[in-house]
Amino acid sequence: MTAFTAAERVYLNAAPHLGRLATVGTDGFPHVTPVGWAFDPESGLIEISGRAFATTRKYRNVLADPHVAIVIDEVLPPWHPRCVLVQGLGEAIAADPAGGEARIRITPTTVLSWGLDTDETAGPSPT
């Protein structure tokens, strides 16, 4: 079972968008970084990886505190913001000997979205 609506799944499976991952630093402050990501529509999980990923601050932050959020968004002209915001628990997964890269797997606890409909008059953003 996935926490995503049909419109959210369509958006996440469309052309790639940059994501912004927020983790909790060891100092208690948020740490936000742009990331590439992958969405598995069957499981409803989001995975993030990258070059030398296990050495990154975001990876270390998730090891210490699993609370994360990711925003995946874009703005269509003339001004039509579209976004999926996912809050959840991140799991830092080490690289495996078979060649799997280190990654963060996000299990959603809250999903919010706006602008995914085609009617630009649908109302304000929930933020």
C-alpha cells in the first residue's frame, strides 16, 4: 500500500525533478541539500543515492536521526508551482559487495502536494 495519491504517483513517475532533502544535523539544525532520487510506485518508497554517498553529511545525519523530509517540485509558466512534500523516516543503507550503492530509503509518514491538478484555480497551497 502506498501513501501517494494517483496524481502524486503520476507526477513522481514523470520527467525527473530535482529534490531537496532535509535531514537533522547532529547539532539539531536542519540540513537541506539538492538530490537526485528514485520513486518505487509499488512500495511507495523514495531512494536517494550519489557519488561517495556514504561519506556525505546527509547520510551520516540519517544514521544519527532518521527524521527526514524531501520536496520534489517545479514551477510551470507563467506561475504554476507543483510539488510533492514527503516527511518520513530515512534508513541509511550501506553499499553491498554485489555493487549496490549506499543510499537513503525514505518511508513516508506524511505526504502533501499541490498544483498537480490541471485547474490552476484549484486554490492556495497548503503551506
